[in-house]
Amino acid sequence: MNVKAIDAAEKVAGEAREDVRDRLAEGGAVVVEAIAGGGKSTFVVDTVDELADDARLVVAAPTNEQVYALVRAIADKRPGLPLHYVPSKTAELPFPVPPGVVVCRPASESRGYRILVATLHKVADAFARNDLEEADLLLVDEAFQANAGIYYQVAEIAPAHLLVGDAGQIDPFSTAPGAVELRGLAEDPVRTSVEVLLENHPETPRHRLPITRRLDARAVPPARSFYSSDHKFEAAVPAGVRNLEFATRLQHDSRQRKLDGILRSAASSGWAHLELPAAPALPSDPELVELAADLVATAIAPDMHATVECERHGRRALGPDRIAVGASHREQVRALRRAMAERGIEGLNVDTANRLQGLEFDLVFALHPLAGLPRADTFHLESGRLCVLTTRHRQACIVLGRASDRGLLDGLPPSGEAYLGRDDEPLLEGWKTHQRFFEALAPHRVQIAA
């Protein structure tokens, strides 16, 4: 293991917690950033464990799934810790309630809590109704997914805040009429909670965890495409520790031989970038969908004898439940699921980047957002979507697209939306990110016929 990177991460985490303790005494906020697999959840759980006896905490996240994970992780870390959980009235918990966890329906049943966990929207609603008592610290997990609008609604529940998140994730968005009119204002409700906090309080301590535990050393160079140059990080797991193996089969079909070889090459290097011939295509490009389905079918074929080995689980068979196929649009997901069903493939994770966010797998097949597009636009250049699709893997990621995709980034970028009072240009930033990512994948590029 990369002891130097692990020690550096522990040092940063300790410094961040010291700053949090200072804010408990004085008020104010602390921001902690991590890349994909950078230890956000571990940091949050360890922080709750360390502060549980000294302060009253509200722990919140944007989605139900994220909150479920927090409840389980905190209960596992410290069994029996009194933990009040406020779900929605109709939510069915996807797990048995751990010892020490009190499910509060309604939220007013949480009176006297020490640790309370809920979604940001549930905290905002219950606090507005005076059903939640004030806390000493508000801890927001996945804070880059939380827009400033919801952050404003929960901010007054505590004088001290800790915001933890991944700046590479998909940005919040809004289709509400009039949302554009607020862009550029210091209190723009559509920006991330972290952005608005730092813009209005630039003195806020900001810590960056310098490690990734999900991605190994082979995956780090392309992953750096998604983060600012001053966020330095290394992999906790060196190259050679993890291993994905496929058997060598005698094949008479040239295309199938190529697919077998692609999988073995990706298993060795951690990456493959497959390009179908240049051509404009519909979002649910039938040739791209068929290629993805054929690759998955090849990966799980019984005579491929696919196995994975890692520092966490040792050696085991690679099953469909440890494979994901990601795309940008639900239309693509439906087409991919149909193709998998036609091949009798079950138990596979096929979903959009938004739905795969926060999850991890051994092997990931990612349809590149620009695949087959006639031109690049703001939605498909949004760097968070590409980041999520290509940072879910522990062993290997295979990116699928067309040879014309890179050409979309030649020449000058198109003009995008700009707002007075904002220095960032999302379209231009996404343009540059995609260029860096394509460049990082150049050694792993493979041309393949439809």
C-alpha cells in the first residue's frame, strides 16, 4: 500500500477536524474536498464518532440513498450510539434498523437527539415547522451535489458547518422558470453549496484529501483531468496489487477475438478507449449499444473464467453484480437494458451517470457523453458527468465512443452562457476537461469495426 499517501490523507483529515472543533467554539464553516474514492464517507463517519460525545450533530445529504448509507456506516462504526433518523413518511428502509437507531416519524419524535441523520430537504422542512431542535454542528455530506438554495434553508440549524464533497461530481441544476435570472448573484441558489459558501466567506478553511482508495495507481492519470491542479492526490493502492484476469480462448471469429483481446488489455492497463468508425448517430446509437452488450456478454462468458483480486476481498469470480454500464441519457439506458436482456444477462448495473454517482464496481463500461454527436454542447461537455462515468471502477474502465468524438473539440470552442459576477465558464471548462481526458486515454485507444 502507498503508506505515504495514506499518512498524508490522515494528516489532512486530522487538521480538518481540528478546524471543526475551533468552529464549534467560535462558529463558522469548514470545507473538506475529496476525489472519487477519496475517503469522504470514512472522514464523515470518523468525524461523527469523534464529536458524538461533545456536540449535538445534524448529518445531512441530498438523497435518500446517501442518507441510508450514512445511517448504516455510523451504526457500524459505533454500535449502540444513539442515532435519530428522520426518513420521509412513506420511505421503506432498505435495511433492518441497526441497534441504537431511532426512526422518527414524525420528525418531532427526535426531541433530545444527539446525532440526527436526514436528507437536506427533510431537515429544511422539519426545521421550518419547528419540529427539529437546533444543533451545534451541521455536517453536509456530498455538498457539491447540494445546491445553495437548500443550503440556505438548513444553515440556521447550527452555528458551525462542515461541508464534505467531491468537486468532480455532477453539478446541481434547475429547470425552474427564472432560475437563469439569478445567475451571477452571490446568493445564486443553483450553484453548489460549497461555491456560494466560499464566495461569500473566502476565509473559510478548505482541506483537500490527497488520496483515492477506489482508483488504483493505473487510474490516477486520467482521473486528474477532472480536478484542479492544486488538488494533489495519489492512489492508496499501487499498480500490481489488484488483478483482473480473463482466460485466453481459441476463437475463429475475428471480431470476437478482438473483443477478448480488448478485455485482457483493459484488465492489464486499467483502461481501454474503443472507437467505432466516425459517423453521426442518435443518442441511443444501435452500434454502440450492441458493442457494449457484446463486451459484457464476453466478460461474463463461462469460458472466460473472469476473476478479480484485490487487497480487500482476495480472489473471487467476477459476477454481473460487480459490473456497471453507464450512459448520459435514460434513452440510452433503456436501449442498453434491452440489449442485455436479449443476451440473457441479468444482475447487471445499467444506469445513467446521475444514478451511478457514489457507487463503485470492479469493471465499468462507459458510453462517452460525446459519442456520435454532431456538435458539442453544454450538457454533454459537463465534466462531472464524464467524471462519474469513468471513476466508478476498482479494476478497469472501458470507454466507448466514435472516432469523430475527438474532432468535436478541434478548433475554437462554441460560445456558452456567461453571467456577470461569475468567473467560471462551464462550457469552456468542460471543453478543456474532455480534451485532457482524451489525451490521457490516447495510449489505450483501439479502433474497432461496428
